[in-house]
Amino acid sequence: MIFIDVAQGSEEWLAQRVGRITASKFRDAVETTAKGARTAKSTLYGAQVAIERISHQPIDEQFVTWQMKRGIEIEPQARMEYEALTGNFATESGIVTTDDGVFSYSTDGFIGDDGLIEIKSLASAEKIVAMWRDGDMSDYMHQIQGGLWITGRLWADFVMYCPQLEVIGKQVYHRRIARDEAFIEKLEKDLIDFEHYVSDLEAVLRKQAA
């Protein structure tokens, strides 16, 4: 594990993500059809990473969207609300990569020696209602378990922050996710396959350029 101390959303943060397979995109990276073929999301992301490795410049979705900017702006308040609710102290963090630098996870904070915090400020009102109603974590499990894999930590506290719900005391949705070794083992295998796919795409581009 390699820790890189950079502020989320900064130019340094964007630069450190270039050419790496990032946890926020792990779900897209390993997504396949019922017949086992890569989905459009997987092939698109693979092409993006391959091009970034050649250009050393961010491409397409690597810029800071307004949703990301909003999340970065209110993240400190979300962290304070979480700390008040749980009594845990979350230290601010940066980017953590695997030893080879291929895979990365942008942390929202470490908790003690064993935990992480993953903060989401959802732009979709529908998803906010659905989280409180169903608690469906499927959209975030690859990112969370991927973060636990890269950092070696044992659990992550998922926090959804919606200040608009403060009037009814539901501005913070909090759920602890334990490390799932079976999930991580499959995820690691699938990510390594994706890395080989990206490397093959990079080789094709370099060969054509020559």
C-alpha cells in the first residue's frame, strides 16, 4: 500500500488518478453481460485508462463534475455530523494505491487502525429515498470493498449525507460494512483481468502510433 497525501478535487489529486484504475470505477471495470462479455461501460473505461497511460493527461470523466464539487464542499460537514453521531474521529486522507500503483482508492478518511469512512452526498432525490427505504448498497459495494482491499482495513462506515433532511433528523444515513473476503477475492481476480485488458489496449495504440 502506498499513501499519497493530496486533497480531493485538487489538481494534484486529478494528476494522481491519471492512468490508474480507481475504486470509484471498479464496478464499471468488472461489469460483464450475462454471456461474460465486457459491457459498454467496461470497454469505455478500459479505453480511457489506456489513453491516459499514453498521454499522462485526464480524459473525459476525470474532470470535477458539479456533483463531485458539491460533495467535496459539504464533505467536512458530513464528517462532523458523522463524528457527532458515532463518537468516532475520522482523519482526513488522500489517495491510497496498491504497491504497483495500478489500482487506487480515494479515501474520505481513516478511523482508528481498522476502519474507513466513505461519504456520499447524493444528487438524486430518488436514490436518497431509496437508501432510507431499502438500504441497497449494491451501487457502492465494489468501491467500498475495493478500498478495504487496497488499504487492508477491516470495515468501512458508509455515510450518506443530505442536509435537507435535517428538519426530521435524517441528514445522516450511516451503515457499517465489514470486510468481505470472498467478495474481495473475486473482485481482485476480475480487476487483474481488467488490467490485462487495459494493457492490451495500450499496446494496440502504441503499435498503431509507431
